[in-house]
Amino acid sequence: MKSIIKERSEQIVTVGKNVTAPQCERRSAAGAVSQRACVFCGSRVVLYPITDALHLVHGPIGCAAYTWDIRGALSGGPQLHRRSFCTDLRERDVVFGGENTLRETLVRLIRKHRPSAAFVYSTCVAGVIGDDVVAICKEVSLQEGIDIIPVGSPGFAGTKKDGYRTACDALLALIGTGTATQKNPLSINILGDFNVAGETWIIREYFDRMGIRVVSVLTGDARVTDIRNAHTASFNIVQCSGSMTPLAEAMKERWGIPYTRVSFFGFEDTAASLYAVADFFGDANVSQRATEVVRNGVNSVREALTAIRNETTGKTAGIYVGGAFKAVSLVKALRHLGIRTVMAGTQTGSKRDYEILLSVCDHGTVIIDDANPSELSRVILDSGIDLFIGGVKERPLAYKLGVAFVDHNHERKEALAGFDGMLAFAREVHRSLNSPVWKFVSRHAAKSMGVHL
């Protein structure tokens, strides 16, 4: 690829040309304008969907504004998570410290809202001035009789993925503190689903029909009480492996709960995930019900998907998402629509994730770790793709280059998980590719106008 930063060369590979996965899990190269977010953002997006907890950002108001409602995480009850609380640190706090402000804010909010627990997020400013957030949380916790968990997440401490690990540590402070002690033989925790557009409810319904009890979801539409009792589940399934694998490993070590990675994007991976859970329990009735759920789900969308495939076959696509396991599912889902993936990238993929991605992609597919806008633009123009799948940062890039776009980020309002989700995804792909706007704006306009990147 032309004009890439030298330090980035090992993070971009081509299937068939390179035999190893791209370098990953490293700090972003200086000057690369990485698409990654900070440690604070990573921790916030994981913990945010806990609906009956107080989430307090200890930092400037901009940090709270940036992460307010950052996921389309719906709640079937409490809405406290959708309130953006912040200590709003100012110049005076930077000079004299913000501990008193934090203490007063915590007490006032706890007494007003009576949350089931509280999370306090340290930001860059709190980290630089040296506020003892842990001590303040402990003090107020004893005073008010509520669990207050400090989340040490100053943005400069690493990457978004480091924020995921910090969030997992915060969850471990709650797990195991509940009153339940007996394990249910047919029970699971769902790790790494955040109820974007109600997707947790779709997945839970599948397991209800299979006779599997969901003890807790970490963290989509979560309640603190359910999280406390998560240690009583018999099996963990991990949907977002980038964010929740550390928690699954810790629960396996501490409580002996095995886990497997799953995906509910695309009916191929949805079916495989349901069968994997049924196989783990080895119960004939569960296996039979899983087969029925899959059969009914596939049959309900097959005809509509076939009609869409007839109009999308032969198109090409590029993917840039947060985690590599999602990218794998998207490659498979696009293949069912007759669309070939020519570029796939992620923000937080691991070596294992990329090895799987390499194995499912076609020869010549470009694999990118921690891409920047310049690299994404170059691939879009050089490959001449018809469709780009990404998030809020990639949307304007695709439209500027005259390429159809599908939003697969956590702010979206359309449920894309499960069998009906696969049909919703296919319809969105079809609508974007066939939008009337392309009659007036030629695709790849930047290339035709001689734009140089």
C-alpha cells in the first residue's frame, strides 16, 4: 500500500501474500491519527449498560459528554445509566485537587438516586493531579452503605483495550458478592453483549426456548444483583471477545466456569453458537430445542434473503470494526449475500483473532490492524469497493469517497443479531447499495477528481 507510515508496515497484511497475522495489540504509531479511543472510553462503554448503577466521571465535562449514551444500550427497567454524571473538574480543582469535589458529588448523587452500586471513572486530569479516587470511594462507600467501585481509567494509560481490562476488573469486584450459592445445571452468563438496539433480548429469547437459564448478561440491560450472582452460572459465552475474554479467564480461574467464544451476527454463526451451548450441556432435550430454534429462524428469513442476494451478488465490501470476531462474522454474512470482502480491519483484534480472520477471508483480502483514515481511504480507492461497513468515524469517510455505507457500530438503532438481525442487515446492505443518491453522486468520486492521499 502506498504512503503508509513505516512503523505501520507490519500491521497491514494481504491474504495469500503474507502467511502470518498482522502485528497487533501495540500502541498506535505517533502521527497515525488512529481510530482507537482511550482507556477511559474503553472502560466506560463496557460498564455503561449496567442500568441500575450510578456512573460518575471524575474529570472535565468533555469526557462525560463524549461518552454519554455512547451505546444504543436499551433497558427493560431502570434508566439511571443514561444519565451522564460528572464532577466537572475546573482549573481550581487542578491546582488544589478534586477529592473534595468527588466526595461531595458522590454523596449527593447517591442520596438522590439510591443506585444499587456506583462506578467512578478516573480520567486524564484526575490521573495527572493525583487524586486518591480509591480512598474517596472507600470512604463514601462505608458512609453510605453502598458498593462504590473505582475504575482507574486515565486515557493516557494505554488504549481502548486496556480500558476493557479495567472494566473487567471492576466487574470482578461485584461478581461473587450475591446471596445465591447454588449453581444451576442449565445456566449461562452472556459476556460481551451490550443490548445494542435490544439485541440482548433477542439472544435471551433463543436460550429461553432452549431451556437454558441466563443468570446475567455482562453488561447489556444488566442489574447489579444479577452481576453479583454471575458466579453461579455453569457456562460463560463470550460475544465480544476483545472486551470480555479477560473476565471469562478470571471467572474460569476463580470459580471454575468454562467459556467459549460465540457470535450472533449472521445466521451461520448464530446457529453455531446455539449448537455450541447445547453441546456443552449434553442434554438431548436442549439439543432438540436448539435445532428447532435454528430451523425456524433460518426458514423465517430464507426467502427474503434469497431475493436480496439476487441483487447484491458480485459486489465487494470493506470492513472496519472494533473487534476481529465481529469482522469474521461479517465476512461470512456478506458471503451469504454474494458479496466478497476485499478489506477487513479492526481496532482491538488479537493475534488469535487475526489468524481466524485470515483463514476465512478470500485470497487478496487486505487485513489491517488499528487503521487510520489515510490507510482506509487508500484501500477504498485502490480496491474500488462498493460497500463499506464500519462505525461513526468511518461513515463520513465512505460518503466522501462515494461509497455505500452500513453502520455496524454500537450507536446504531437497528438490531442486527440473530436470524431476524441477519435479514435486517441484508436489507440495510441492499438499501445502501441501491440508494437513489448514486444516480447523482458517482462512486469513488475522489479518485475521478484526482484526489491524492
